[in-house]
Amino acid sequence: MRISITISFLMVIVNTSAQKWTTEKAWSWYEKQPWLVGTNFNPSSSINQLEFWQAETFDRTTIERELKWSSELGMNVHRVYLHNLLWEQNSEGFLKRIELYLSIAAKYEIKTIFVLLDDVWHPEPYLGKQPDPIPHLHNSGWVQAPGAKILGDLSRHDELESYVKGVISKFTNDKRVLLWDLYNEPDNRATGKERSKLELKNKDKYSLALLKKTYRWAREVNPSQPLTVGIWRGNISNWGKPDNLPELDRFMLENSDVISFHAYDGELEKVIQKINELKNYNRPLFCTEYLARAVGNTFEVLLPLFKKEKIAAINWGLVDGKTNTKYPWKSWVIRPSKEPEVWHHDIFRSDGTPFSKKEVNFIRKMILNN
């Protein structure tokens, strides 16, 4: 069943004059927040966003157990991916499950950053039973939103308006929602020979067109929470000089209420350089993805920096599970035959024991000793 408009969307009064937050408003909002530390959350029983949220596989028991582990570390924010196909399938049921998730997270004093669209991994998402994980392969089942068929057809972009406006308007004044991350890594490309064949040519053109509309739709709702899209690629030395950036990257930075970025760099100096470049925008900073242990991108290296600068720190992965993100990205090139000695992402095994007791003690100490 396809439901494109819900009652909550029909009732929202759009504000076509809404603009990007002023610098003063962004800082006033951010100064009221604690130091925000958390993780990109996907329950270990779900291979992707669709298995997470579909009614048949929404795993409340696992979600509650794993949010509790996060809370015990002191984490206070999770970044969580949604998907437009869930809205098309049954928007009212989808919103009810989001509400349930938020109620569980709130019980553990965890706020949520929702991600609405995503250009990473498999370009052809589909509803129903999701694939089983491919052993030892990083993110073998993660899917793009909306995927190549809609993204690559400019005439279909408007199909996403009711999804974007419907979800945001439902939670527009909800204090459990911290931030709207509208579009993860626009113009990123699928990894793997077969998936790469399905990718769009000139993808940046389509991603920019959709991003512009998505920002407009979100501004028309005018939520109480800020909007952002995180910069993730390019010549770091240009991050603070928008005129030297590709149009897509420039648009992301110039339209965000707060600035978000990804930092998987192996050298601390490169992360410091990113931060210094982004300080030129004079807005609060959110690192919405980091942690790649094997290259030296670790909690021990980065959390002290983020804490000193009061930059929100959101690593990739909480519990090892179907996404297989303890395996490195290079598993798409050279497939390992066993668990890596040093995990790429994730903190806990599925039984709640940590990858590293020393590491979780460090995380807890960093967060709770303010």
C-alpha cells in the first residue's frame, strides 16, 4: 500500500519564507547542549535501514538492549538512518515505529539525529525481506535512499516531497529529535564491481538537484531543530574556502545551520586541519562519522580533541551485527577469512561484551568526567 500524505503532513502550515538559521541562533541553540557524544545506530539484528524499520523486522527487544549499553557508556545522541520506501509502504505505521524508537531512546536520555537520504552502498533498494549478510564483507546489504531509479530521473524527485515534509513535520517540535541530517554523503558511489555497474553517470548533478529540493522542503516545514548535510570528501585545504569547492560541496556547507563533517583520517593533524577549515563558517561543529581503528582513527586519539573543542562526536557503529562493519572497507577488494584482530567500526559484540574493555573505560571516562 502506498500512502504519500499523512494527516500530520496535511495539517502542517509551511513557511515559504523560512531561511537558514543566523549564526547567533545556531550558537544560542548549541550552547544549551551538553557535549554531544554518541554513535551511528543500527540494531545488530538489521542489515540496513529497511530491515531496521519495516514492521515485520522492527526489533524492539534488541533496540532497547543496545540503547541501554550506549547509555551506560554515557552516550547522549544517536544518528539514525530512515528510508523513503518505508514512507511509501505505510507512512502511518512508519511514523508509529519512529515514535516508539524515540520513546525508548528518551528513556535512556539519548537524543536522535535523523538522516533522511543517503547516496552510499547499494543503488537499488527494495522492500520486503532483505538479503542475508555476505560473510566478512563490510556493509554488504546497506542501501541508498532513494536509490538510482528515482535519483537518476529528475522528473521523479518530487515524489520525495511528502516523505521529507511528512517526517519532519511530525517531529518538528519534538525535543527528542536534536537535528535533521538531510542527506548522507551526496554523490558517494557504490563499492564493488556489480554494484558499481548500477551507479549513475554524472551522479553529482542528480544529487545536487535533489539536495536543493530537500533543503527547500525542509525549510518550508521550518522545524525547531537545525538542518545540516555533512561534508565528507575533497581537498581539505579548500573546506574553508567555498569558492574553491565543487558546487555540491559548497551548497552543503553554505546551507547548513550547523556544520557537520566526516573524519576517518588516520593522522590527527588532518582532523585538526578539517576543524580549522570549518571554523571559518563560525558555526557549531558536528563530526557525524569517525572511527577506523586500523589506520589510527580511534576514540583515544579523537575524543580528547573533540572534547577540547566541544565538537559533537558521533562514531560509526555500536554493536557488531548484520552490517559486518567490524570488517574494513577494503574487504570489498580483499575478502578476509576471519574476524580482524583490530575492528574497523563498532564497540560491542552482540552479547554486550566490548571489543576492548580498555577502550570502553576510556570512552566512559571521557564522557562522564566533565
